[in-house]
Amino acid sequence: MWRYSQLKRFAIDGLSLVAPPKDTSISERISMRIIDSDAEGVLVHKGAEVVYRDVKIPEEGVIFTDLRTALTEHEALVRRHLYTVVNAQQDKYAALNAALWQNGTFVYVPKNVEVALPFGAFITADTGGLAAQRTLIIVDTNAKLTYLDEYTSEPFPERLFSSAAIEIILLDGAKLRYVNLQNWSRNVVQLSKVRAHLARDSRLESLSVSLGADAARAEVECRLEGPGADSEMLGLYFADEGQHYNQYTLQHHAAPNARSDLLFKGALRDNSTAVYSGIIKVEPGAQKTDAYQTNRNLLLDAESQAVSIPQLEIGANDVRCSHGSTTSPVPEDQRFYLMSRGLQPEMAEHLLVTGFLHEVMSRVTLPKVAEYVERVVQAKLGVPGVKEKL
């Protein structure tokens, strides 16, 4: 749903492909994030280049490398799956990414293999232009993986448009925990497409976080293609200082006896805006579908605005589907109560926001991710002593 977004904020006119990085070292911020992630393997992409690689392959047959290398070393496997989930015909931004991606990440976990610790890719930049990244994740039958996808940068003067396409393929019985965390500096505009195909009895736990950038659109879609498939879709966003976030989700039930549960929550202040548009789509043969969709927004001032459009498209007659949305200001009696107990306005607002977002954060099964998101939220709220803010 682009109707409520200013398209000029997402314009790519006049942008050239991002130049090689000015500095191939990694920042202290990313170094600390790598340490904090407890990852089994880490790649750091700066522009089109891989500037850091620390990969420990826990089991034979596991592949975790950059996409250009994968096309050389595992060409048949990559070509069999690349563009099968996010293809160029989807829309003009998908076509842009398919035509211009410069690098990305490839992950393959073979049958019956469980990768105990996460894999992670950190995408950063220090020059402006158009940066296109592509990720392909394949989790084979009865395999298991946790994957962290993080976008972050220190401020730099030029404008950057970041295009990210993430293709996820889960085969029978596969399990994936996937985190997409966007905390770009304010000179960046991002458009990301996360799309997953789930086979029989597979499970996807996804978390989409938007905290940085000047404007960002996050599309998160799952297609449940096999009976017993299960998708939990969590989303969290906090916009301030005029930021704009546009969220689009699709829960596409193409098989019977599958389940999806979506919860997206966001807080807004300082003349910021957010748009949420979500669809539960049930195909005629997808009987016994169990699907839920909830979006909630908290407005911290009168200048901020949120638009929420949940939708159902039901083609079967034996399903359980529900959707709902709320957008409301902070109840003044709650703010007054906290301040009457001696709390400063910043701390009172912090407690109200973290309490509101707790419904999402309590379902995040990765404590280090939850702690980091909490620190960034605290920084945006001006909590004293918190340095983590872009």
C-alpha cells in the first residue's frame, strides 16, 4: 500500500550504483554487534564488498558465504533456487533488485542438520548511491537454523537507497528463526522484501524491526504451501523526528491445515508517520486454515500519524481467520500517574513505550536481539546513559 507514503522519499532518480567503500575496516559499533550476536558465522557487507568474514561451518554440507562466491562454487544449487521466491515480475522494485544486485548472502543447511548458533550478515555503507543486496536462504528437510540480517551505518553525507531482497525456502519439517533488523543512519532510505515459501510441517519465526533510516518500506510475506506449515510473524517499529515507515505483510495460505500468526506493533512521535497494510489470503483448497493478524500503534504526540489497513481474502469455507488494528494516543492518566510518582517525563514515556512493545518483545526467543532493540528504543527516547543511537 503506497497510497499513504510520499513516493518522492523513495525516489531513485539520479542515483548511481554505490561506489566501493572508502574504508574497508569495520566500525566499533559493528564490532560490538558481532561480539554481542554470539554468531557461529558472520559476514559484513560494506556496499558491494565483503569486508569481514568469520565463518565456522558446524556440520559438513552447510554453506554460508557471499552470493557471488556461491554462484561460482555452488552454481547449480544457487541457480536452481535464485529468483524462485522474489522474482523480477513482482513489481518495479523487485525488478530493480534482480537487475542490479551487487552481492549478498547465501545460506544452505542440508537435511537433518541443526545449526546450534546463529549465522549473521551485517550490511553497512559509507558512500551514497544505490546499493542492492540479495539473500538466499535454503533450509532443507528437517534442518534448523537461526539467521540475523542487520542493516546499520554511521552517518555519512551522501544519500543512500538500500534495496534488499531476501528469499527464504523451507523444505518439509525445516525450522528457521529469522531476524531482519533495520537501524540505518538518517541519510538512508530502505526498501526490503522478505518472502518465504514454507513446505509441509515447516516453521518460520520471523521478526521485522524498523528503527533507523529516514524512510523505510518493509514487505514481509509468507506462502504456506504444505499442510502443517506454521508461520509466526512479529514486527516492531519506533519512528521519531519525522521518520516514515511503511509496512506490508501477506499471509498466503495455499495448503490446508496450516497456521499463521502476525503481530506488528509500533510507536510514533515527533511528527513521524507509519503505514501498515496486511492481507490474510486463503486459497479455495486451504481448508482448516488458522490465521491471525494484529496491528497496534501508539501515538506519543498529536503531530504523528498512523494508518492501519488489515484485510482478509477468504476463498475457503472451513477456516478460522481474524484480524484487528488499533491506533491510539498515550492515555494521559497513565502518564500523569507515573509522573506523580516522581518519574521524569522521559522515563515515564520510556516505561509506557516499552510496556506497549513488550507484547512483541516477550515473544522474541533471542535474548541478545531483544536487549539490543531495547537499547536503541531507550536511546531514541533520550534515556540518560544510553549511547546506542544512529
